[in-house]
Amino acid sequence: MKKPVLSVWIIAVGVLLFVSRAYAIALPLQVEGYARETPPGAPMSAAYLSLHNTGEHLLLLKAVELRGKQDIGVDLHTTESSDGISRMRPLEQLAIAAGQKLQMAPGGVHLMIHGLQLREGELLPLRLVFTNGSSLEIEVPVVGPNKADKEHHHHHG
Ligand SMILES: [Cu+2]
């Protein structure tokens, strides 16, 4: 009895692997963004992405990694205010609905980068990991504080 059950599982896992790999090749996501230069003496900085899901399925971003530096933490945060005080809260995952363009912004959803000094002009190599097993590698520019503000206003203008 056990052998047939096991072989069915192997086939099922094989099919799943094939499907997720095929899906990864055509991840329908347009990403833009920037990171802010780390202020002098600050232990962390933030990055903001715009994620446009051009596909027909919900995408769940579950992790962001800094490529080549696994000891550096990149956290998904959201900002909540209660009693006039805003606090950052970690997000387990970030949902991007089909057709939705999710815009991270100061005071909202953002990426928090710990343990790395970001300098204006650098490129930050990130890997976005999704719950369906696919991932996307991107690079975002590091901008200085004045430029980041201009960029922010530009997106909303
Ligand atoms: Cu944060």
C-alpha cells in the first residue's frame, strides 16, 4: 500500500516544482524604487518600492533579501498611528492584488535596512521573494535626502 502512495506524492511534487518554476520565469511585476542614504550615525535606513502586479493572480511578497549579504536584515514594515503617535510594525507579508499598483512611501509601507551604510549614488541589489516560490532580482538607486523628497513629490504630482 505504501509504495503507490509515495509515487503519487513524487509526481505531485514534481508537477508543483515544474509549475512554480514556469511561473517564476514570467512573474508579471513591474518594480521601481529608491533607497535613502543612511543618515550619519543612524543604524538603519529605508527603501521605497512601487510594485505593479500586471498579472491575473494575487502576489504575496514574503521576504526581501539583500543579494550577496545574508547577514544584512531587510524588513517589511508598515506605519500605524494611534493617539497621534506613529509606530512601525513588521509585516509578515505584503499582498499585491492582480492589477494593483502598490506604492511604498514614507509614513506608510517601507523596507527597513539594518546594519549597512547606504551612500548616495550606490545601487542596492535586492531580491524579492514571493509565497509562490518565485523571486525577482532588482537594483534600486540610493539617493540623498533632498533628492528623495523631490522624488517623493514627483510621484504624487
Ligand atoms: Cu521601519
